[in-house]
Amino acid sequence: MPIRAIITAGADADCRYGKALIEGFSAEHLLADKAYDTSEIINYAIDNNMNIVIPPKKNRKVKREYDAHIYKHRHLVENAFMYLKQWRGIAFRFAKRTASFQAALCVRFIMMWLRIS
């Protein structure tokens, strides 16, 4: 279930905001895709006692081990994105302003959370 979203420019790399997404949270595992395999995110997760479940990038000199079994659960994150994009306003970003788009995301997040309560 989504907890935090950061709206970025389309050309910005997602990994630049990875640390900001996980700051303030405690978790047993940090699941992410290869795009988030940066030293800054890895070091932050280690400092906060999280097990890193991120496959290493192909260009990483020292390959890190990760738990492939736990990584299989990352499809739940993709399912959340799929649910968000079922709303055309989010999928095609009809909102002209960032604040409007953020509000639309928050409304959709609330609807997702209400489905499980």
C-alpha cells in the first residue's frame, strides 16, 4: 500500500529520491528494483538495520547478494502502480499543476487504503 509519493520531473532519475522515500520508516526489508541500487540508498538502509533486497545493477563492480525469494514479492508494488494507473487522470497526467496531480494521487491512495479497512 502506498505511504509516500514524490512527484519529480520526467527526466529525473528515480534513484535521486530513493532515500527521501524511505526516510523516517523502519522496516525489516527494503525491496526495490535495480534503479534504486545506489550506494547512498544501500548505506542508509544498512544504517537503519534493513535487509537490502535490491538486485545489483549490471555495472556494479562488487555484486551484492540479495534474497531472490523475498524479491518475488515486489510484484505487489507493481500491482499498486497498476491500480493507480487505472484512473485515467493519473495514467495520462491530465492535471496541469503538480499540486493537482499530487492531490489526485492522495485521493487514489485513500481509496486504496479504504478498500482494505
